[in-house]
Amino acid sequence: MPSPRVHDLPATDATTVVGVIDAATPPVLAIESGDELRIETRHLWGGEIVDGTTVADLVRMRDAHMGAGALGPHTITGPVEVIGARPGDALHVEMLELAHGPHGYNLILPGAIATGVLAERLPEPSMTHYDLTGGRVELAPGLDVELAPFLGILGVAPAVDGPLTTFEPGPFGGNIDLRDLVEGTTLVLPVFRPGAGFYTGDAHALQGDGEVDQTALETTMDARLRLTLEPGAGIELPRALTADHVIPLAFDRDLDEAARAAVSEAVDIIAAARGIAAAEAYRLCSICVDVGITQLVNGVKGAHARIPRELLA
């Protein structure tokens, strides 16, 4: 059996878009199902952020890009056509290698434009830069933490027409910010458009559930991914696959609704896997499944349910 092809997709002005997800954007690359993709990502606002950038600099970048048509801050690389993808399929995105960049930062925006959960209590802006040249980062004097890099944005072309902001996730994925999607894991995305239209960006070196001040430890990334189609999968929401868990994801402006949808999806997954009634699967969810907040700061909030794989045996 021939080895899968490996495609390189550097992050350039021709292969990236700032702040906009649009199903009409033409693909910058076409690959076959099962091929590998070496793909680069840039920092927010077109990759202009460098060590030493200030909040004032960043606000100027924001105003310039928004004036040029950006609907959000993220620089996304793609889209990539997966040849043969059709609506109703699922796209499996395997995180084979995730190499973060040498520079990272965390940003607290001015309260007037911030969406962090404590924007009213802590409205003063600040930006801290970090050296990421090792596998660990010094977050504060005496606090040295291991990095756990992942891609915050992983998505496909949405079902709706017209431009969408990169800020808000949805059934198509996008700005998911699920910290579980580290090297060795897989994200499964429903396909809504022919060719799938895969894209990625918003790399994080480290993040807690919730991403509460609006940014994580933001960085760049060189990623090696494998994109594989599952024809006719018929899923409606993304799910993550890790060594220990299956994690359905759901999104809504109301966090209660997002959590309700994630639990409902977990019930369906468990009931189908074990051949049991929904009520019994619901009982198992209450006893064994952890429901978490993916993020609280993207307008559309995210919730997830970590289903232990032993429940699906």
C-alpha cells in the first residue's frame, strides 16, 4: 500500500486570512483523504505581534485590520480541500506533531472591548510576553510549568453562506479552544460543504478550561496533521478522541444550552455504543462523565463532556 502524501502549507499572505471564515473562500491546497499536512500558523492580527508588542500596538493592529474587513483577530491558514468530501461525511483531523513557536504572550484587553469573564472587575489592559524556547515556561518567579500545545481553531467550511467572524465557534468547529487537542489526539468534524474546506490557526502553548481572561498562552505553530474522511458519518457536532476519552463538543450563547447539547450528545454516543436505552446512558453520564466548560469568552460559549472510553466498550 503506498505511503500517504505529505503536503506543505506555509503561512503566507496568500494562504492566510485574518478574522473571517467564509465557505466561499477558494481552497489554497487540495489533498486526498489520508494525506498528511504540514501546516504553519501565525500570531493574531496577521502575525504582526512580536516580543515587545504592547497593548497600544495591538489595539492599533486591531483597528487597522477591522478597517480592512477583518471580523475577528485570528489569522487562519487555509482552506484546504479534501478531495471527495461531501456533506454528511466526517473529517478526522489527527494531531501527529504540534511544535509551538519560540515566543508566546497573554493579553488582557481594555475593559471596553474585552470579553474576559472579569472584564468589569479588572478592566486595565496588560500584555505579558513569554520565552517558549524550551518545553516549559516560567509564568511567574518560581512557577515553571510544562507546556501542552494545541490548535485553538480547527474547522471546516460552515453550512451558512457569507462571512463569519473567527471569534465564534459553531458546529463547523472554528474557535473551539479545547485544551485536550494535544499531540496524539483526533478531532472529528462534520462536513457541510463539498471538499470540506479545512483551516486552522490560533495556536496555544498552554490553556486552562474556560480561557477566562480571553487569551491563552498564544503562540505560533508548525503542525503535522493527517486528514481522513469518514463517508456518511452523519454527525452534527464535533467530537474529540483521546487515548482515554471521547469528548462531544457543543456551542451556544447560553452556557446552559451548550452544556445541555453536549450531555445530549454524550447520551446518544453511550446508548449507541452499549446498545442501551437513553435513560440508562443518562444515568451513566451523571455517574461517570465530566462536563466541562471549554471556553467562556468567544461570544458563543463552549461546553464538552469527557466520556471515559470504558463506558463505550
